[in-house]
Amino acid sequence: MLESVPLCARQHLLGAETEARYLRQMTLYELASVAKVLHPIGIPCLLLKGAAYIAQELPIADGRNPRDLDLMVPRPRLQEAEQALRSHGWMFDAKLTDYDQHYYRAWSHELPPLRRPGHAFEVDLHHTILPPIGRLKPDATRLIADSIEMPGLRFRVLRPADQVLHAAAHLFQDSDCVGKLRDLVDIDGLVRHFSATQGERFWQDLGESASLHGLGRPLWYALAFGCAWLDTPVPPPVWDEMRAHRPPATSRWPMSVLAGRVLPPIHPDAEAGAVERVAASILEFRALWLRMPPWTLAYHGASKLLRSMREAQAKPDAA
């Protein structure tokens, strides 16, 4: 249909296509650079999200615009991987404070982003897929053990069912859902591809893995929103099994209303309305509530408030 698009719009589409090809190539270049560092010291390294989709040449990788590289290594070897990358030129942002470092290392599932001068991407080094102090605690050791090696790339990827679970947890457990329609499209694309290539085995693995890792609820939300918004093909027997993970109505209805308001992107020529802003604030608090215990959340909120107050007081002095 591209030739039928008016020239003024077609040029933007062709430009976006060129950018996507460039970013895909930069992803592969960054993978090769990291592999040269981590592979010789024998650290098992998994690709997550966009990098994994590109490495597997999945249909949802076409036209993708990745901005960082998400990797996962075993927790016992996280420090070794960090030191290896830093010794080869990757570094943290100089603006990171001691509190930022503590937040990532004590409460997050990843280190602060690392970037090598002259490289297009940041590297996000994970040791699991959800914050370790959060409500849900998937078994990172089992995820790595069940992962699949990518021939010729010196990396591994999560098995198909676990890739869907990670995408579901990332959207409905670890984010505020604001402007995250692409994430839902990713889930739909993963389900369509893996169910077509693996058949019943995929659905069996998905159910077993959801129970094993305690990720049944975010998976239920992912499949429910996928079916409602994108007609994601979920067999009736799977829905029968998913009833065990279905949230209570007091959670389902608010989530449907709130996420339905904020998932689509904001129109580029408009601002979010009052209802959308309120919905986004509620879902942001929900994400934090699921990510941290109450006392940690209170401490983190107070720390951010004090920092913003200090920065506000410092601005007039700097001027």
C-alpha cells in the first residue's frame, strides 16, 4: 500500500523504515561488542525483549525501534559481568547519585544503564525479570535453566512461553501502562507466532510456567486485554485453565477502565485529559505498590520528595 500513500506522508514512512533498519543493525553491533567481553569468561547471557525478538528474527521485530539492550545474567555472576563491561569502556551515567546506585542494587532487578562512548545503545544488565522485593518473585534460576541457546550469536533467549510471561509481567506488573500499546501488540505477536509454530505445546508450557513462577495474574491481564483489543487467538480450554489466575472483580473492573484510558498513545497535537492524567497517576502508584513493600515505598517516596525540594531550592542560586 506504500505507493498509494501521498508523497508527503510516504517520505516519513520511508524515513522511519530506514531508521528501523539502522537501529536493528546497531542492536546486532552492540550484541557483538558485549559478546566479545562476556563470552570468553563463560557468563551465561540471555537476551530480553527487543534484542531477543531481533535475534530470533520474529515477525514483531520488523520495523522495531530499539533504544537499549536488555541482557540477563545469573545473580551470582552479576558483579563479574558488570566489572568486565566497565573494564572494557562501558560506564554509568555521571549524574547517578549514591541513592540511585543503592536503589538499583538493593531494590531493582537490573543495574543502572551502562553505555560505552561512541555506542548508540545503553546496556541494561538484569539478574531477574521483576524487582526482587516486589509482590511476585519469578524463579530466575529456572528461567535461565529453561532458556534456549541462539546458534552463532553466543547468547541465549527465554523459551517461548517465558518470553510471553516476561512481556506480560513487564506490562501489567512492572509498569504504569501509560502509552504502552506497543507492549500489548508485542504480546499478541508473540502468542500468534509461538502458538502457530509450537501448537498445543506452547499453551501447555505457558500454563505450567505461569504457575511455576507465580505470574498467572499478569498473564491473565495480558491475554484478556489482547483478546479484547487485538483479537488475540486464545483457545477456550486455555481460558478454562486461566480461571484459576483471574483477579477478583474488584480488581478486574478498575484495571480495565484505567488501563483502557492510558494504553493508547496521546494524540501528538493534544495533551492528556484530566481523566487520563488521574488514571495514569493511579496506575503509577499501583506499579510502585507492586514493586516495593510499603515501608520501602514510603522511604523511596520521601527520598524523591526531599531530592526534588533540594533541586528546586538550588535552581535560583544557580541562576
